[in-house]
Amino acid sequence: MESSAFSAVIPVIALLPAWIVSTSFFWWCFSLIFSVNFFVFHCIVALGAGLMFFLPAQRLFVVRLLGTRTPNAHEMERLAPLIKIVAQSARLHTPRFIVAIDESNDVNAFACGGHILVVSSYAVQHLSDAELTGVVAHEMSHHLGAHTVALSIGQWLSLPIIACARLGFFLQGTALRIEHALVPRHEYFRIPSKLITSLFAAIAWIFQASLLSAHILNNIVGKNAEFQADARAVTLGFGKQLSAALSRFSFPHQDAQQESRTLRLAKKQWHEKIFSSHPEARTRIARIEAQLRTQQQRR
């Protein structure tokens, strides 16, 4: 377990106040029908985070929660041997990883839960076998370093917060529609309707702010996790492959879509760079190359 596994707890702690409030709302709704102790209800919901690490639940629930899909036969034919190669290098005799595909036009991948490896459809279609192996080694290194444990728990805790935020925005919209229908005919409804609409908006934005603060903290502490996963991938013997894959970020092919993406990246403001979850690709490549040179000198 690497240091990033511990620093990733910080965003989870930031979520706790909003999680307690949002879960209390659901407890109140549930208690109208069933008699459930407040503390017991919260404990059951919190323990439900274990589903994020339970293989059947990951296949049925978590993959869909992430907005990804299962790979088709061609994609699995490409990825399965590469995952096996990396697992053997990591001395995992019985690798049990769930592969998911993110429909995206970017060279992207991420790890989640206890076993999920997500690769973008663009990466599967356009990266070479060597580059794709480097990507898989990096994401598997997140699992080996336990970087995804706190992140997955945070995703579970976010669910009731997201539900309450959406409910608040829905009620705000409903109150606005009622206001537009009644106020022109009944002027005395104006002040109460404004108060009710503002109340719902404030509730929604408080939950939204909690999610945003946790997201920013996660991006800040996540940079070190990326460096540690890169270092582990190099140790496993996939440094050159990962460096080649990262070069796609630094020097993308200049077709129309990639050129537009490059221009957007060049126009990033300073705060976007600070709160990005990944360090600059060039910085990561430089660190990988330095580690490879150190390994060569030791040999």
C-alpha cells in the first residue's frame, strides 16, 4: 500500500458531512414506512461501499455506474493477452480483473473498485500493442498500490449526495414553474414563491459544492498517485511502453479532431492545470525516462 492510498482518504473525509445529511434525509423517508434505527441505517449504507469491491456487484452495477460498457469480442481479444502479460510480471497467478470500455475519443484509461480496468475505445482502436500494454500496466499499478480503495469508497458516498442535489434542482425548477403560473394572477404569491425557490436552490448548491470540493481535493492528491503508478509500471518492465503511450498526449496526431484538442489544452488557465487530476504528460515521460536510465546504470 503506497502513500497515495492514504492521501486519497482526504477527499472522502470532505464528503462525510454532506453524506451524513443526505443519508439522514433518506433515513427519514425510509422511517416513514419502516422502523429503522438512525445509526443502524447509516452503518448499513456505509458498509454498502463493499459492493464496489465485490466482483459480481462490479460486473452488474459498478461498470454501469461509471458509464462504461463491457468490451466486444474484438476489444477483448486485444486486451486479454496484454492484461495477462502485465499480471504475470506483477506475479499475480490468478488475475481477476474486469475490463470495461469508455466510449471516448481520447487516449484515456482509469482504474476503479478492486478489479476494474477501464480503457477508452479510442485507445483500443489506435494504440499499438506495446502502447496499450503500457496503459494497462499503469492502471493495474493503481490497483497494486491500493490507490483505488478510497476513491471507490468516495464514489459510493457520493451517490446520496448526488441524489439530493438533483432533487434540489428538480424542486427548484418545479417551484419556478409554479411561480410563473401563479404570480401574474396572484401577486401575494411572489415573496413566498421566491423564498421557496431560493431555499431549494441553496440546498442543491450546498450538496453540489460538497461534491466539487471533494473532486478538487481528489485531483490534487491524485497527481502523486499517477507518479507512483508510473514508477511501478517501470518496475514491472513496461516503462518504454508507457512512455510511448504518454507521448500521444504530448505529440498527438494532427488530424482535425486532435488538433482542436491540442489547441484547447494549450488554452488551459492556471487553475485548470492545478486542479487537473493528471500531471503533464511531458513531466511523466521525463520521470519515466529518468527511472529507466537509473535502472540501466544499476544493471
